[in-house]
Amino acid sequence: MKALLASKLVHVGSLRCVSSVLWIQDLVVGSNPELVLSLGSQAEVRTEFVTEEEEEAFLRELEPGLRKKRYEFDHWDDAIHGYRETERVTWGAQCMNTLKRMQSVAFAEGSSVLGPVHILDLDKTGYIKPHIDSIKFCGNTITGLSLLSDSVMRLIKEGVTGEWMDLLLPRRSLYILRDQVRYNFTHEILKDEESVFNGHRVPRQRRISVICRNLPD
């Protein structure tokens, strides 16, 4: 995988067109080349992982329940602002097939998946603050579908603010965080006014993420 160093950023990948119609080179940028090259396989983004039809299938299943909830602007551990969330066990056939495909590419063979699927609905003004998911209940991998909106995920090494990576998450993409990135880096979804990737504005709209985690070994 070719890496190009420019303005102290490392770019990995190829030209992508996100739904905001901005042409942006690459999906991962970082504070230094060594960091991105050593951890690039542990912070993965797969564009167009689901089709528009598959996205619509998720929305048909999720919207009736989400509409009954209000957006909340505080969180029990102060990690999320402007959100609705739920968990879901039962899915229609189309969504279940997508979830199985998602889990097959994210988790090692034989890995046990954590209970219900976590659904997080962020308002346009919502955002996720820097945090590391609990190691008590979650294993070494987190994966999520990004629906309805492009967004930017920022990873910062815990206790070392100068070591970071930004992930561009186009609408209908899949992200995967594994191992060191999962345990040693905070992750966050940037608020709309801060949503910039490699110098390009990435407008944030309402965003629904469909998140799966594996169980600890």
C-alpha cells in the first residue's frame, strides 16, 4: 500500500467521492507515517459496504422505534451529545444478511458476537466525545455501518495527543477498529462545525450507526 507524505499528513488509499460531492483523496490520515503504516490495518474503512436499497431496509426497520424516542443531550458517562439509541435482536431477512456479512469481514472466524446490535442515532447537531469502549464487556473489535451521512472519526492515542488518525466515513461505509486502535486510542465522531477531513469540509447530517462488537476471549 503506497503512502504519500504531505503537510505532515499520511494519505493511504485512492480518490473517493463522498455524498457531499467533494473529491477527497484517501480515507485515513494521521500525525506521522509510522503510525498510519503500523496501525492502518487496525483502523479500516470499507466504502459502499451497503447499497441504497440495503440502507433503506435498515431505516424501515429502525425508524418506527426511533421516532418514539427523544434526542438526549446528556449521557450517563458524558460520552454522547444529541442522540437516540436502542438495541435490537430481531431483524428482517435483508438486514440480517447484511449484518452477517458485516460480522464476517470484521470478526475473526469463531469469534462470539456481543448480544443485541447497538443502534446510535445522532442528530445533525449531535456528536460522540472521545472515549474507549469498556473492556469488561467488549472484545478486541468494534465495527459499524454509517448510514444517512458522511462523518469524520478521530482516533487519539490515550495520553499522547500528538498521535492521532482521522477516518473519513462516507455514507453507507463500514468502519472496523481492532486491537491497539481499539484498546489504546480514544474514538469520537466530530460535531458538524468541526467536521473537516484533510482540509476538506465534510458536512454532518443526521447519522445512524449500526454497531457490532465481539465478546472478550
